[in-house]
Amino acid sequence: MLARVYSVALVGIDALRVGVEVDLAAGLPQTVIVGLPDTAVQESRERVRAALRNSGFIHPQRKVVVNLAPADIRKEGPSFDLAIALGVLVASGQVASQDLETFCWLGELSLDGYLKPVRGCLAMADGVRAMGLKGVIVPQANRAEAAAIEGIAVYSLDHLNQVPEFLADPGRFLYQGTPTPLTGPSLGLDLSEVKGQSVGKRALEIAAAGGHNLLLVGPPGTGKTMLARRMPGILPPLTREEALQVTKVYSVAGLLKQQGLLSERPFRAPHHSASAAAMVGGGSFPRPGEVSLAHQGILFLDEAAEFRREVLECLRQPLEDGEVLISRTRQQVTFPAQVAVVMSANPCPCGPKPRPGSSQPVCVCSPLQRQRYWNRLSGPILDRIDLQVQVENLKPEELISLRPAESSQAVRVRVVQARLRQQERFQGLGLTCNAQMQTKHLREFCLLDEAGRGLLQMAIQRLGMTARSYDRILKMARTIADLSGSPTIQVSQVAEAIQYRSLDREGKLLAG
Ligand SMILES: [Zn+2]
């Protein structure tokens, strides 16, 4: 007899329906699994056999053929165990077989028949919802995770021996927990805790408002990391759709620690020794890397010049496309990667510190050393940075100032307003923020008046800026205008934007 039940396979963060067909045939007792299974799926033969026996069922003394369809998608992991065991039970007539096609079965079996949680359960449950199936059956430990998906019934089983009871009365196993509502960012870190740093804070606000990438340059101890960590708190709250995407990435990576959808924008700060695979994802069954774990949030590269060049190089495509494409034999996987990059760098390799008798940091690098240092950054990734800002040591009066600084909440209100203006402007163009504008959009949305054009031309000539810098200044000026609610770009806004090209402006940093 042939049985067919359903499960799902993960491709990236998306789920595909997999038909699990089980056929009992005459022949030597053995189990064969076909349909591109990996080792963990192959091993499911042994788990299923033992789990059936230890749950009071019989493993048929026949040839058991299991086909996982479609055959051209690679199947990985132990999450098909439950579906295979059910297929064997149905094919051998040990349980009733009505209504099976309306459910999707997920779960790893232990040898004693208990169900163990599976990785990526939330992403799989979302896939099941999209397929229009009636419900998903998951291990008890996964039920709260799966229940974060609205619009699908979640049933949970603890042990394989509950399957007959479930088929007789599914309602008893329905999980009644409601998904935790989206709470919005908790703002654990607040901008008001950062003293001084008015330029750094303003740059953070502009970067958040226009979706710009940001480089903070300054000697050690000036609070670059402190500033960067507060960036997620001034970005607009995640929408439900965005939160779902972010949570799916964490679910697939096996990093989901809480119930319900993640409601805070991620902040990822990989160490500078990180490999390319850790950064963009990889493995024979690809897992998301740091750039995808930072999706809809911040990827912070602290001491950016210390990262290996090839690691920075491989960030180029994801930053360009907003997604990571990983190619494997027979399979291509994409992970989302819409991130804002915040980098920090010392002005030079020695990391200048104040010396005795001087409050200003003293550098001991040769011009050649400085040149080499900046060359490491200049190619692949500096090209994609709109704001380059110098962060200085606090002045004594700033250190002791008791005046309360502005809160993240207050800044976020302006950022949200500026984002709304951009959405209105870009309706139907497929853009979401100013940083994404192409040259043709600049001509339409970033018109300057006579004075603004004159100032920008002068800056270009005097400072020897490139055409690329020109475009970036226009985009930033547009964001600064949006923050102040101005439909046109004022000359003062152009002037402010020029300030944020400090590497261009102070060619000395690059030239040594
Ligand atoms: Zn130095």
C-alpha cells in the first residue's frame, strides 16, 4: 500500500512543500530513502525504526521505499522523521488514513519515540500557511515558535504514540496559545546616555532617516561603539512583515531564543577576525551569515580596517542587492540582507592616544603606514558609505556637563517623519529611502537652487571631490531637508551635507 503525507523543506528562509511517499513492497526487509536526502535524512531510517518499535508499533518486515518529492530539491536535517514514521504507519495500515493531505508534519524522533524540536520551525510554519494547508503538527517544544504565525492552526505532539489519538480527534492537540503581540523596540540603550558628540549624533540621525551607511572615524575611546549601538533605537519600529522576515532568519539560523516575533531591529557586530562564510553565510546546506542576521537592522564593523580585505570584498554584492545569493550544486539559496552599515575606524594604525602633557591625541605613524591603512578600506566598502564623520574626544566642559541630552525616542519621531516623506515621494518607484536613489532620481528629486549649486561646485573644485561624492552629498542633503520638513533643498542643507564627507574634505587622512 502506498501512503502520502506532507512535510516541508527549507530553501533559504522559505519553505517548500515536500510530499513524503511511503510504499511497502515485497522483498528483503530494508528501508530506502530517495529524493536527494542528506546524511541526517538517511539516518532517519534508523531513528524511525527504533521510535516505531519503542512506541508500541510494528516496523513492517517488508521493503520500505520512502520518496521525498520533488526530487530536485535537497532535503536536509532530521525534521522529516515524523512524516516518514507516519507514512510507514499509514502504509502498513496501523493508523487511519483520512484527512492526511490537509496537514503538514514536522519533527525529529528520538529512539524512544519522543519528538525533538526542529530548526527553522517558524519559517516552515509560515510556508505551510502560504500553502493553504489546514494545520501544522510540530513537536511540543516548537509550538510557541510556530504559533507566532497568524492564520494557521498549530497542533503539538509530544510522543509518536499520540498519532492515533490525534488522527481520531485533532482538536485535542490544538495549541491555544496566542502569539505575543509586537511590542516595539525596548530602547535598552538610549542616546541621552551619550555625552556631547553632537556631530556624531546628528550623523546617526541622518543615517537612520535616509538609510545611509555611516563611517565614524576617531581615536580609541571617543565613543564610536557607544553611538553605533544606539542606532537601532532611533530607527522606525519594525512593521509586522519586517518582524516576520527578521524572525524567520533567526529561526532558520537556529538562534531564536524567545517566543513570538522579534520586535527589535537587529544589531550585529562581528569580530574583525570573522571569515567570509561567517559574514555572508555558507556551508553545504547554507546558513545565514552576519549580514543576513542584521537584516532590517545594523551591521556594525568595529575597527573596519582590521577586517580581512576579502571579507569586506564579499560584502559588496549583498550591500548592492539587499540579499545574499549562495550557489551550491543543484541549488541556489538567497537570504535577505537589507542592512545599514555602520563602520568605525581609527584615524591611523597606531590608534593615537593622548600623551602626557597634551590633551590632543598624538600619532606616531609614518605617511606610508597611514596610506596603507586607508587603502585597505578604500576599495570595496568605502564606496558604499555616504556619511564619513570624525568623532573627537570630549572637551572637558562636555564631560562635566549636566545638561540632559536628547532621548532616542525624540530623535526617532523625526526619523519616522522623514521616512514618511520619502515613502510618499518614492511611491511606485520601488525605492524606500534616499540612500537608494540612482542618478536619474537625483535629477528629479534633488534639484538645487542657484546658491546651492554654486556652493557644491566650489566644494568639488576646492576639495577635489569625485562625481561619486557629488551624488552622495545630494542624497544626504535630501535627507537633511526631509528631516526639517523642507520640500526643496536649501543651501544650508547642502553645506551641512558637505561636512559629512570628511575623508574627501580632509584628504590628509588618505594621503597621510
Ligand atoms: Zn598613528
